[in-house]
Amino acid sequence: MVHESPGLEPAQSFAKRLSLPIKDVRLISRALTHRSYLNEHPEALEDNERLEFLGDAVLDFAVGAWLYNHFPEMSEGEMTRLRAALVSTDRLGEFGAQIEIGQALRMGNGEEESGGRRRLAMLCNAFEAIVGAVYLEAGIQAVETFLDPLLAKAVTQIRAGNTDRDPKSLLQEWVQARGLGAPQYRIISESGPDHSKYFHVEVMISGKPVGRGEGRSKQAASKVAATEAMKKLEG
């Protein structure tokens, strides 16, 4: 039996609201369970990390196929940049926010109190897990149907704002134009199990921290840090 915490959207209601083709309530509940929840609820047998791993791989393929089919004249280089932008931690976290995944996500009290329901990295992980669950239950076509409206809107925004450019390159250009030293990136900490490790990176300009980010690799975390730095510097 799946136990729901008070105040959370039940897993079955979440799946119904999004018209997800998932009949197994245990599968969707697992996709919505962060590992911190297991520490306080021993009746929950598994977290969403394996589904997150699967969803990450499925997204790479599904987004690539979607771009290939929707933009027959687009070059390989532009498709590569767009796919990277669409599967970034921030973008997938925004997708998670758009479908209000936070209100159904099961997490421990510590994560709850630290704002986990709004943290893009947390929403990204859960979104990937949902994609993994949809794939297991209904296959790649169902994943593409689920992603289509999200991708269509995001691609329009990305292409209009030229936001598929590498944020580290943009930050480098910004500091060079002002005669400042090159941005310096340093790892603050690492978290998570070996198969799903997260890196926390800080970027500094002239010895002062200007942005932080986290991601599954040092490069991904550095890009998030550079994006945050650009928002602060241009704001």
C-alpha cells in the first residue's frame, strides 16, 4: 500500500492531472520519492534515483529525435546546442515547476525546510524520474507525447533569447569586455551516491564569488554557476 503524507498531492491524482499513461500507482509514487523520504518512512521501499537514471537517458534520445523531426533544415551543430539547453538542469527543473511536480514530491523534513520543493535541481531529478516511469509503462511514443508541449514552448523561448549559447563562454566574454581576470571555478562539495553524484561549484571573478551551481558533472555545475553569475552581473 502506498502511504501519502498530509498536504501532498496523491501520486494517482498527479498522474491523472497530467494524463500520464501510468496505471501502476507504485511506479508513479516511486518516481515522486526523494531518497531523503526513505529515512523517515521505512514503509517506502525505493526512491526515484533508478528511474531518474533511466529518464536521463530517455530524455537525451527523445529530445534529439524531437528536434530532428521538427526542424528538418536545422544543422547538427544547432541541434546539439538546443538539445543541451533543453536537457540542462535548469530547463528540466523549469519543466518540473510547470507541471507542479513539487506539490506531489515526497521528501524528508530537512529537504522540505531547505526549500527542496522549489529547488530546480530537485525538480529536475523528479522530472527525469517521471519520464523514466512513463517510458517503462508506455514506451517512447508516450514520452514524446508528454514532452511535446513543453519542448515546443521552450525551443521558442531559447531561440528568441539566444539562450542556447554556452553560459561559460558568455561570462568569459563579459569579463573580458571589462578588463577583468578570467572566471575561476572551484568545487565546493560533492553529494549523492557514486552512480548519481552531484557537484556543487562556485564561480569567482577577481576573487569574489558571483554564482553557484550544481549538476551531475563538474561541467554541468559550472554552467549553472555561470548562468547565475550572468543574471546577477547583468541585473
